[in-house]
Amino acid sequence: MSRPQQVSIREVGPRDGFQNEPDLIPTDDKVRLIEALAAAGYTRMEVASFVRPDVIPQLADGVEVLRRIQVPDTIRLSVLIPNERGLGNALAEREHFHDIGLVVSASETHNRLNINRSVEESMQASARLIPRALAEGLHCEAIIATAFGCPYEGEVKADTVLGLAQRFVEMGATEIGFGDTTGMANPWQVEDFFARAFERLPGVELTAHFHNTRGQGLANALAALNQGCASFESSFGELGGCPVPPGSTGNIATEDLLSMFSEMGVETGVDLPAVIDAARLAQHLLGRKLGSHTLVAGPVDWHRG
């Protein structure tokens, strides 16, 4: 498969990134950051979650955020749905978003620790949830977490992950995301996986979601691109991480991913300096340095004569 010359990036910092912050972020700051990101030209952003507030207090103001943000009509906003009750709550705010994401771990242990269900229980719930979401005209992304390895169980077999993906497609999911939830993937593994995924799931939008826990996030993104992946998720400032196991640091930084793609001539439609400005604003509002390399060094072309 040829390497794509144009890719789509979903910015997940306002959900996946914010949820892992140790201190509550004021709603005003969240709205300000989302609107700053929206000015960068994204076409897709994940901005809220309908997880119970006692489970993830950091995202308890999701409805207020959805109601308050002012973003261009060209941006498809998505929300995370944990279960059928979450979907019901989300549908009450249907006018404020376009897409939903739901997550199931390929690892039994991680799934139980993350959402207190077996994998099969989660899949059965998804079989009820996805048709209901589609009936409401929602684009549905099914995200398979720990797709490249589990911190508790170790190796996760590709056949297991692809089997879950196939079931999601049969349920009606229009996009499948593969999450390297704790940064355990390596580039050769990713190349082999996506080659098999495209062969087994023809015509399905496949999305790569890598974490930079062990510094291999961009290398893994390149490996996915080389196999034809044209859909990625990332978080500005390298915010985020899995809240379950300790030491699981953030997603690959959107600005680092944009910088790499730009230097390779791969079009994203997202303005890199604007994302850097948003990451700088986040750094200021959060009161700490963020992990992005491009945030420190700037784009390569800033240093060219």
C-alpha cells in the first residue's frame, strides 16, 4: 500500500489530555484552550466525555464545555461514551457534537480495571449502543485500547485485536481506532499490524492512537503511515496518558506529529504555529512544562535562513 500524502488528525487533548491532569482545570480555561485549538484548522476534535463525574472528576464539566465552546462549523466534535447510560446523557446534548467514541480494551485485565467489565460484557454493550448511535446519525469510532500490549498481561495478539475490530465493524462502527494505551508498541510491530489490519478490514477507516510513554510514538506513527494509515489521534503538548497503570505518560504531541509530517511533505490541513501557541497557553494555564519537543525547539523552518 502506498504512503498517504494527506492525513487527518483528530485532536484529543481536550478529553484524553485533560482527564489525566492531577488538578481540576477551570471550565473557562478549557473553553479558552479548545477555541485556541479550533483556530488551527482541525476538522476533528474530541472535546468531552460522558463518564460519571465521580470516576473522572476532571471531565465533570463536559456538558458545560460543549455548550460554551465556539468553534467553526467545519470541525466535527466528538465525545467519549462509556456505556448506554452515557449515550443517553450525551443524546440530551446531541446538537453540540457530531461523533462518538467508545473504548474496549483488548486485554481482559486492563478492561476490568478501566471500566469494571469483562471484554465480552463490553462488546455486548457495544452491540446495543452502536446501532442506537447510528440511528441518531452519529459517526461511531470504536477504539480498541491496549492493542499493542498490556502492562498487566504483556503481549496482546494481533488476531485478538483484529477479531474485536471485525465484530465492531459488523455492529456498524464506521471507524476503528487502535490505541497503544501505555506506549508498548514498536515500529516493526506496528507495520506488521497495520498491514494485516488493512487486509482484513478493507474499506474501514483505521485510526492510529499512539502514546509516547517510551519515546517511540513518532516512530510508530511513521510505521503506520508507511502501511497506508491516513487517520491519527494526538494530543497537543503531549498531554494525557492512561489513568490506570502508573507511569503511563501522554499521547504523542500533536505539534511533534505535525512537524514530522510537514517535513515529509504530508499534508494535514492543521496550522503548526497555531497548535504551538495553544500548547504554550496550556503550559501557562497548567503552570508546568509540557513534554512536546516542538514546543521547545519550534518548527524546523523557524531556523532556516
